[in-house]
Amino acid sequence: MLLLAVMLAATGPFGTFLHGSGPVRLVYWLRTVLAGYLLFRPGILLFACAARRLGFPEAAGWTTAVVLLSAPMALYLWCFGPHIMPDRPWPGIEDFMDTYAQVLLTSGLAMALLWWRNAPGAEAKPAPESTPQSGLPETAPAQPGPRIGALLAERLPPHLGQDVIALQMEDHYVRVHTMRGDTLVLMRMADAVAELEGLDGLRVHRSWWAARAAVTAVERNGRSATLMLSNGLEVPVARDRLPQLRVSGWLD
């Protein structure tokens, strides 16, 4: 965003080149880009999440957010343009659409750049197994096995790989654990578990899913239990899930 503000100040688009010197334009574009970030950032997350839940591509959520949120951003620019005029009258339809078109163009290009930088499909390739991560214990090459769902795979950074050993619910996010580390993804716990349908694992707690192959020990304490995973993670087991784990042989 800061780089975008500097570029806009240097080029002076939409007539801003005539409104003062370089430092004046820089101050204007810095506050304008900041206002746009505070408006578009949560909007993009909200509309992207809504698109996924409704079964639409995430790109549809981004596009909808840009089209709709450009309207309030246009009003902001009308009232707080290069020269702030609090008593400026409300724009007519023609003036508003002219400002809206400029905002839509600028925000659309900025969001397209961010989408290209963070495109979900761009991170789907797993990291090369032959290159150990710095500071992490070197493990044996992963054997071919069931793949996780594409919706979850596209949200995992390449350096973590796709050998999921646990899921941990944190509010509206899910923390995905692999042998190489963990990351937060914006998904419902139920949706994340569904993405692991092909893996041998169970939802052992309302807030936890664990892969059976990662369990190295089970600690029993009365009527409760804790799973010890191969990466040192301790996963609590809900009491009502103990019978299912016992039947499945997890507690043997």
C-alpha cells in the first residue's frame, strides 16, 4: 500500500498532479490509500468468505467487494479530495459516477495486483522434499498417500507441505499443523475437516482433528485422555469421543 501511494504521488493521476508539490501529493495519497485499505481489507475478507460459503469462486467475492466498496470510497474522495472541503455539497449522479469510475479503476488494479500476489492456486505446489527447512529436523521423504482437498491445499504456504497432522479451531479461523509448522486459514472447522476426508483421522474434540499416523502416545488421566503427536503437540480428547477412539483402536 505504501508503494502504491508513492507511485500515485509520483505520477499524479486523476488531475492530482496539479494540486501541489510532490510532498503535498504524497500526503494526500498516503491518507487516501490508508482509507482505502481500512475499507477494502475487511471487505475483501468478508466477501471472500461469503463467496466460499455460498459455493462461488473466491475471485467472485473479491470482484463483488471491489464493485460495491468503490461507492463509499468515491464518497470519501468527494468529501476529502486533494483539498478537504467539509461543506462541499453532495455530488450529483454525473459527478458521482465520474468519481466512482476513477475509484473502480484504481481499486480494481490494486486488488488485481494483490490477487495475483496471493492467488490461491499459486501456492498449491508442495515444497521440494529434498530441501530441509532451516531449524527443523530432517524427516524421511513423504510417501504418496491420500491428498487433502483443493480448498484447503490452496491456502497452505508451500514451505509447510500438505502432510496435515492436526487441525485446531481458533474463533473463525483454523490453525493447520504439519510436521513443518503451522498456519492460520480462514475456514470453518467443519469445512476444514471435510477437506481431510481421504485421510485416516478423527475429530477428537470440538476444536481438534488429529491424524492417526501422527499419534505417538495416549496419556490417560481418569476419564480424560490426551493424544501426543509426533511433532510434540498435545491434543485433548473430548470424553464423548473416547468410545469412538476405543472402537477404532486409537487407545490400544
